[in-house]
Amino acid sequence: MTRRSFLFVLGSSRPDGNTEALAREAAEQLPSDVEQRWISLARHPLPDFVDLRHDGDRVRPTEGSAALLLDATLAATDIVIASPLYWYSVSTQTKRYLDHWAGWLRTPGLDFKAAMAGRTLWGVTALADDHAEVADPLVGTLHHSAAYLGMRFGGVLLGNGSKPGDVLSDTRALAHAKTFFAREALPARFPHETAA
Ligand SMILES: Cc1cc2nc3c(=O)[nH]c(=O)nc-3n(C[C@H](O)[C@H](O)[C@H](O)COP(=O)(O)O)c2cc1C
């Protein structure tokens, strides 16, 4: 069996925020033989995405944050998008990372879609609102992105908080974090694929 390797993509625009704190609580439960890599998109900013998908001369990035993130993404069996809830969806930094996936999908020689198929996408988010359902757009974005790439989806771990550290008082979220990565991730399917 392939050794599991988790990539945590930190999407907050500030260091040491609630999303990262919650992700670290969940990661603590991972077995010691599971590799963990943590990359902050704020510390490794991606350039704005430019849509060159239909220009024939796209090449694989070989330096900078794009190369770092592409290589780390391809090396992981499990990708954890740890993004705060910004305007009901993912942060700009996280969205830019996902936009780069669209470029990697069309980069000759990469076969990004085939490489990602069967891997698992997870989400972790912190939000100030007490109503978890306001995060549905973020959950849908991650679920549908996983479905598009033929990935498994492990769901989204939600925690409540506004200022850094608040989430550590969300006892429900902390309890959920203890078992979050132990759950079985199912193949992600679009609603129209699962409709009877
Ligand atoms: C630009 C921005 C947009 C936000 N949008 C929402 C939102 O739509 N719903 C919500 O509940 N909280 C929202 N918040 C609050 C953050 O989700 C909350 O402070 C969270 O703890 C930030 O995560 P972090 O500590 O990991 O950075 C927003 C905060 C910012 C800065």
C-alpha cells in the first residue's frame, strides 16, 4: 500500500490563525508514519493566474511558488485545503491555488488529472458565524473540485472563531478534529451523477 502523505495548504492571509490551529489539532491524530507537509500560501504567494490554457506553449513551472506547490501537490496522497471562510467561500490565496490547478490540467506532459485521480481532498475552515451552513459554498467548491478531478472527498472540518485562538474554545470542533482524518473518504461525485 502507498505510504500516505498529507499536504496542508494554508490559505489564511494571516499567520497562526484559527484555520491552521484547527488543522493542527486534526493533524495531531495522524499516525506517525504518515508524512505531513505544511505550506503557507501567504509565505509562498502564487502569481495571479493568467489563463493560458489554450495557448500551446504552456510549460511546467520549474521555479518559485508555482513549482513548489505543484511538486508538493503531486507528491501528496492527501491534500488538505485549510482556508478561512472569506465571503462564504475560500480565501483569495486558496482560490488562486485552485485556479493554478486549471493551468496544470492543461500543461503538456503533466497529466495532472490522471495524477490526481484517486487521491483525497479534505477541507478545514474557520468562520466567525455560528451557523455552519453559511460555509456551504466553500464545501461545494472543494467537493466539486474533487469530483472534477476524480478525487475522493473527506469532507470539511469546521470551527468557529474570529480572532486568532478563538477556535481553541470551540469544543465541538476540537472533538470533531480528533476523528476527522480517520473517516473514510468517498469518491466525490457531482449531484447529477448521483441522481437516481
Ligand atoms: C475578508 C474576510 C472575509 C470574511 N468572511 C466571512 C464570512 O463570509 N463568514 C464568516 O462567518 N466569517 C467571515 N470572516 C471571518 C473569518 O472567517 C474568521 O475571522 C476566521 O477565524 C479567520 O480564519 P483565520 O484565523 O484562519 O485567518 C471573514 C474574514 C475576512 C478577513
